[in-house]
Amino acid sequence: MLDQKTTIELITKAKKGDEEAKTILFEENSPLLKSLVKRFLNKGVEYDDLYQIGTVGLLKAINNFDTNYNVKFSTYVVPMVIGEIKRFMRDDGAIKVSRSIKSLNLKIKKFVDEFSKDNFRKPTPQEIANKFEIDESEVIFVMDSASMPISIYTQLDDDSSNGLLLIDRLNQDNSHEDIIDNIMLKETLKSLDKRDKKIILLRFFRDKTQSEIAKVLGVSQVQVSRLENKVLEKLKDKLSG
């Protein structure tokens, strides 16, 4: 395994066109790349094609990695590779969910409903994992795989008179694109307190609306909006510092 100092030196050389440095980085991160690619098997795209798409993400990670980030390069690689594969499957590949995943997701949903009625709260991913004797990561994967994509013209606000669409919000938040990409970095997420982390996870990983988050936190939608902006600013400061 390369240490952080050596990795940074190789990235600097690779950015300047050093092919040997780039090759070493690819070889070093190949096991990680393969493990990420395996998450998307059995979805209608061949492994070799997924791997090639993953290498594009790895190359982007090399080119875009800022050595001022206080994170390991391998941590930065993960969202870049996953994002590249997801973009391909969304735009060019048909994402097919297997029957076994659909079946497990239905069982999980049933368990969540029953658990919520008995305990007055939703079970944690770990509690679901224990129930079905699977890894917590598999629980998240199954639940996410069964989520249906939404239109960019989906209305975001409960108040129909407002008429704010998802595409409007995307246009407003273009300046935050880099922030949203980088909040996937574990080191940065760990620095947040429990409430701030919950807002980020619900908003950007679970696609919850501000109204839905407000109900979870027991505050108003306006407060959620303010909290969200503060957290994004906090993340921006941490990532740029």
C-alpha cells in the first residue's frame, strides 16, 4: 500500500502527464475499483463494461483530486467511481433490479412497517441487517435499488401555489455541486454533529424534501432550510480548509 505522501507525489506527477505515475495509481487502486464495480453486477451491464466506466471515474479522481483535501485519495475515489457508473446506467444503461432484490426489499418494507408500529420509530439499518442476517451495506443497497427515479419536473413543495420544481432547485444549487460530491467522504461526514449529519443524509442520500425532514426533526421547513444552508457552508469551509 502506498502511503499518503507517495500517493500525493504520484497524483502531482500524473496531473503533469506522467504515464508511469498514472499506471501505478491505477494498479494500486485496482482492488478498490473492482470491489465498487461488483456492487453493480446483474443489472444489465457486463462486468468489463462496468470496469471500463469505473476507470473513467478513477481517472477523473486523479485529475480532480485537490491535495489540500485532508482525506485519503482512496476515500475520494469511491464517490467519483460510483457516480460515473450511476451516470452511465442512468443515461445509457437500463438498470434492472433482480427478482431476489425486489423480494427482499418487500420483506424489508414489511418488517419496517411492523417494527414502526410496535416501537413508534423506524428500525436502523443495523437492526434490519440483524433481522435478515445480512450486512448493513446490503440493506442500504437493496432499499436504494428499489427506489424509483423521479422526474426533474417533480414538484418539490407541498404548496402547489409555489410551483418549485426539482429542475429549479438544481439550477439554484449549481454552485454547490462540488460540495454535494464531496460530502460522501467519510472523514468530512464524521466531523458533523448528529443533527447536521442526519440532515445531509436525509436530504442528499435519501432524497427527502425539506418538509419531510422537518417532520423527522420536529421543526419547521424554514428552519430546515436554514440549517441545511449552514451545514453546506460548514462543509465548504472544511473541504476548502
